[in-house]
Amino acid sequence: MKLNWSKEKTEKCFILFGKVMLVAIILLNAWMTHKYYFNFINSDDASELVYARLLAREGKIISSTWKGSTEIEILNNQLVYSLLFHFTSNFQVVRIVGQMILSGIFLGCYYFCLRGIDSEKASARFWKSAFLLLIPVSRAWLFLAMKAYYIPAVSVCFVTLGLALRICKKEKSVKSKGMLVIAGSVLAFVSSLEGLRHLELTYAPLLVAFFWIWWNQQERKKWNHLLDIPMGALSALIWSVAAFGGYLVNILILSKTYIYDTDRAMKFPEVFTAENFQNIFNAILTVTGYAGEKDLVSLGGICNALSIVLVGTIIYVLIRLAVKMKNLEQEEQLLPAFVIAIFSVSLFLFIAIDMVEARWIMCSTVPVFLLLALLDKFPIKKQYICLTCIYIVIGMLGMREYHTIASSTTNEGLRSVYDLLMDSDYTFGYSTFKSGNLMTELTNGKMDMRIVQAYGPNHKLKNRNWLTPATFEYHEGEFPLILEKERTEGLFDPQEDWKLILDTEEYWVYEISDQKVFQKYLDKVEL
């Protein structure tokens, strides 16, 4: 029996499917965070909200009374979280509502970029692909889709590319382009006040992309017009200068006022080895859902195979686009050039500095989704078949990751510690990092924690100035000291006045009577 096929009806079905899935994924991510809250978050996640609550109390968007990690947060998630703390003190509500708001901002930036590519086709392209960005295909992707940590970084990338694409359009007036250049400069400067991240992720790749376009242009013109600069290239240069200016303000001024670790210990290795390339390839696999050793015939094994296929497909597509770049019209080159550049520059950096995390690679992989806009160039049936295959692959990887979240027991070792704190009158305490800020969030702000670590040479504990308030008030009465055995066992000697009140497989909890005496003990470490 011959079936009648309608292009219009099929397109409407895909768009409707995308709309339904986008709403479903946003709600599912929120529900999963709520349902598996105890084991979903960790102390790094909780630190974001503890800092946001501090900002809400101080009425600021950035604080000098917080000891941060490797960068200062300015155009970042704390703007949303701290605002929400003005309306509620419930950590879980702030996390889930913040997750949904940040996802909305992220999708808005994605749509802005798609409109820069083609405003008429943007809506259809958005609905057919947007939900894919919020499916956590891997543990690394969780930092974007559900934990929202990297949403600001990727959003700046999308907005900057969207601005550049608009500037490259011939129909734009000089006045409009001038406004776009100014907006892009402000964004570049403000975002780079945080540190190097946006220079690495957005502005350096954008310069590389325009250099590549210029090179292709010179190849066509037999190198007779060296000063014929591609439209938009000057804007990219201005934005890069503005971004570098923001970074200079960061290291020359902000680093003197705000407390964070600016030394990331990144350096070129003495020699390049096969391990450098192996680490980066494994990180790419992890981003796309490769989950380590799994039985071949199992959900995990199938997902591992799909992850390998997905990586192979991405690399194949990027190579094909790179080969065909010089044959494209100049206005068509920026999108593929930027996507290839951002992926390649990130790989080079992480290979060169011999230091990589899968979630860092994830940030430079997200823009690959913009290439789905090029599916419109395929024959219509091929386009729908490719989209369906992408839906199936990402859907299966997402289902596996949702199952991983649901079955996680990450924090179960803290369950008895949590019960002890909730049944007590304690309102503050000290802890090693893994349970520190995490306990503040899990107890919904009941416990304010200070961070300590073991210092083996003296067999003592000392302060750990990492993701914690720089100043605090002293409290009267007893308080708990929570120590992770894995991090402290054999590295410190309990003092005589410490009372062991809980001993589990993973943790010790001591009760201490005098905070001032204990703080003097922490401060007296001889280095």
C-alpha cells in the first residue's frame, strides 16, 4: 500500500514534537532534581547557593567576604539565585526555580543565535532542536542541562556569535551594526571580568574563524587584496580587545579586592606524549555519554556504542565542513568556521596544558548543535531521517543518565550525619569540604558550616579557604566537627576535649564545646 507523504504535515509534526519535548524535558529535569535531591547535589553545587544566599543578605551582586574557587563570578548564575533568595529561604525551591529560569535564559540565547543565522527559519529550527540541549546525555552535560553551572559561559558564546552573524548581513544599516558592536563590546568586557574562560571559549575562536574566512577569501582572489577584510572581522577584533581589557581588570584590580584562586597551574608539558591525546579523546567520549566498562549487551553497553558513534559523527561532520569551507560564500562561512574553531581551539588548549575535565570540553561541544540548522540544505526526507536518528541517539543516552541519577547513592554515607544534625540543636559547625556546604543546603540553611582539612605533617586540622565565607561570627555552645575518613584518616590527632558522637563507615562526627579554642587550634598550624 502506497502512503501519501506530505512535507508540510511532517514539518508540523516535528515542530509539535519539539515543543512537547521541550516542555517535558524542562519539567522532567526539575522533577528529577526534586525527587532525587539528596543524592543529586554535591558540595560544589551547594556552594553556588550558599554564596547566593550571602549575596542576598548583603544586597550585592559580588562580595569581598567570600573565598571563591578559581574565578570570580560576575555575569553568572548567582545573579538569578541571589534574586530568588529575596523571595524565599528554601534552598530546594531556589535550586529548582533557578534551574528553570537559567534554562530559559540559555534557550533564549540559543534562539537569538539562530535568528542571526536566518530569522525566517529560526523558529522552526529552534523547536526541532532546543529540547536536545537540555537532555543530560552524560555526567558532564549535567553541568549544563540540570546543574546549570556552565549556562552563562555557553550563553555568552551564543549571543556573541548571534551578534557577529547579524553584523555580517549586508542589509543591516551602519547605525544598527554600530549598536551591535557596542553591545558586543560591553558583553565581552563584563563577561571577561571573571577571568580567562570567555576569551578561551568565545573570543579567541571567533578571531580564528574570521582569520580562516579571510584566508579563504585571499585564496579566491590570488592574494591580490590583502587588506580586503571580511565583514564582521573588525568587530571580532574590537570584542577581543574589550574581553582582554576585562581580563586585565580582573587580574590587576578585582583580584586585589576579591578572594579567589587565580593560579590555575596551567603550563605546557615538557614533552608531548600519547597520553595527552588519549586524555582529550576520553574526555570527548565522556561528554557524549561514554560511561566506562559496561557489558556489551546491556543498556550501558548500547549507550557506550552510541557515544562512540556520536563522537565519530561529530568529528566526521566537522572535517567535512572544514574541507568544504572554501567553497562556501563568505556570508555562509562564519557559522561552520566558528563551530570548528571553538572545538579545535579547546582541544589544542587542553592537549597543550595537559589538564582537562570532560565538562570543560562539553562547553566547546554545545555549539555543534548549531550545525543542525544546516540540515535544511539536505533533501527533505534525508533531513527528517537524520533528525529522527539524532532524537533516538540523544534520547537513549538521556534515559541512561536519568536512570543513573535515580539510582545514585552518592550521599547515602551522609544520611546518618544528616539525621543527627536535623535532630539536634546545632546551627553551625565545621566539616571537610565534601560535606561542608552540602550540609548547609540539605538542612535548608539550618547549619552554617566552616571548611577544614587535614594537615599531615603536623597531624592537625587547619582552615581550608575554599568556597566559604571569609569572615564569621563566633557562637556559644557545642558544635559538630564532621570529618570524611578518606580525606583525614591517619592525618590528624583528635584533641582530648573532642567528643566522638558518631562513627560511620565514611565519617566521624565530633562534638566540641568551645569554638574560639577550636579556631585557635586551626590557626596554629606551623607550615
